[in-house]
Amino acid sequence: MKKEKAIAALAALAQESRLDVFRMLVQSGPDGLPAGEIGARLGVPSPTLSFHLNHLKHAALVSCRRDSRSIIYSADYKAMNDLISYMMENCCRGDANQCAPVAACKPARETNVKPRLRNAESEKRGKVNA
Amino acid sequence: MKKEKAIAALAALAQESRLDVFRMLVQSGPDGLPAGEIGARLGVPSPTLSFHLNHLKHAALVSCRRDSRSIIYSADYKAMNDLISYMMENCCRGDANQCAPVAACKPARETNVKPRLRNAESEKRGKVNA
DNA sequence: TTCATATTTTGATAGGTATCGAAATATGGA
DNA sequence: TCCATATTTCGATACCTATCAAAATATGAA
């Protein structure tokens, strides 16, 4: 992951409404939620919410698709995994005796990877989703 | 982890110099590095570096101790783990078939992460890369 | 068409953050 | 003591971000 992308993702998450939105989408799973539902649950006015959703989208932390009049947003789990990996890269000089490394959320429906390949190593090898 | 703490940590990391510093400290392991060494490696003027180190410290992502004339900064791995856990909390509605949850760097010299965050895969020892 | 709903864009305002020279503080040694 | 080194604090400047009313756009139904 490139540094600029990591900074964009962190900046996107470093704001209360956006962090709330992202966590809500993470918890909702790959199906996501319509913008209106998110705004209603969080009590955020629609222009403000739209601003924040756009911010998250530009940071590639969420993606969206139109479904009739609604726009459905969902978390991008791979972006999250990449971000975590970037921050913890080569931690403790890679000393295996000192450090147990990262594995992050990987929903089965967003990947073609067998369930047992869920760790940072497989993340590195296998290109999976966007 | 409380929301305010997570936001403070994310905001602290969402800036190039601070992200560089934090990653350098993560890679340096629990022993840390003196401020001067960090500044020299990154080419950041000392007042600017001090500002950023202070920002990271207030966000509880690093701690520091004096060693003679130097001040040694080191990454707080537990804070990092807590942050990742907060972001991925109850991901995919906790559905174990859909989602393998997080475990982050756990240097032997620090106290343990929460047991629920660890699974068989994360126990595997190895190097993390982006 | 015309209307109602869902969401985004515009634009103004208020407030927050980064940078770094110069000065201040802390430590250890001569 | 006085000096050199390591780091922080101060303060001015410049730039960046959040909010939300009002208007615009997109969709589907009557």
C-alpha cells in the first residue's frame, strides 16, 4: 500500500461521523446499507452525511452501488486489511519471537479465497477483491 | 476502547511525518529510538518533530522515557491493537463463517492483547508485509 | 408529464492543523 | 561554574476541514 493511500484512509477515519459510518458498515457485512438508513441511524443531516460518505469513498474505504432510488454503501475490507498491514509492516524487525503479526477481517463473500487462507501472508500473495 | 481515543489515534496517524515516525517505531520494536535519531532519519526539523511526537504521545500511540540527554520514544503496541479491534469490532455481525477477526502485533515484552482477538492463524509466527 | 423520494452539490461560515525560526529548558561533562 | 548537546515551547503564518441551508439531480410511480 502506498503511503498517500494510507494517510487518506486514516484521515477519513479520524472523524466521528465517518468512523461511526465505517464501523456501522463493517458490522453490517458485505451487503452494506443505504445512505438514508445510515443517516437515520446516526442522526446526521443528509448533506453532511453525503460529504462524509464521499470522503470515505475517495479514501477507498467504502464502495457504493445504486439500487433504485437508494445508494447502498459497504465497507471495503481489503482496504482496511491493507491499511493495518501497512501500519504494522515488519513490526519488531520481523523478529518472530517478539511479535505475532496481523490478520484482519476478511468476509468470505468478498473473496474467492478458501477460509483457511485468512492471514497477512495470503493477503500479500493473493489478489482478491477491491 | 472509547471513541474519542480511537479518533485521537487515527488523527495522529493521518499525517505523513507522524505516520512515518510511528511506523519507524513499530519496526524498531519495544526498545524505541531517541528523538534525535528519528528526526535525523526522516529529515524533519526538531521543533516540527517535537510537535508531532507530542501529538502521538497525547494520542497514546507512543510513550517516552529520558535516557541521559536523549528522550527515547517507543510504539505502544497495545494502543494499536485496541484501535484495530475498535475499528473491526463485531465485523460482519460476528458471523464466524463470513469473517476472520483481527489480531495485531504483540511484542513479548508488552502485556497481552485480548484473547478473543486471537485465532489459530494469528498464532502462526511469521513476517508481516504490506 | 407531474409529483414525491433519495441523495448530492453549492456556497458561506467557523474552526482546526502544520510549519519552523527563535528562544527556552534540561542534562552531563570540563 | 560555564559550555555543548538534546529537546521542547512560543508565536506568527499559511493552509485545510466540518457543517448545513438551499438548490440541483436522479429515480420511480401516478
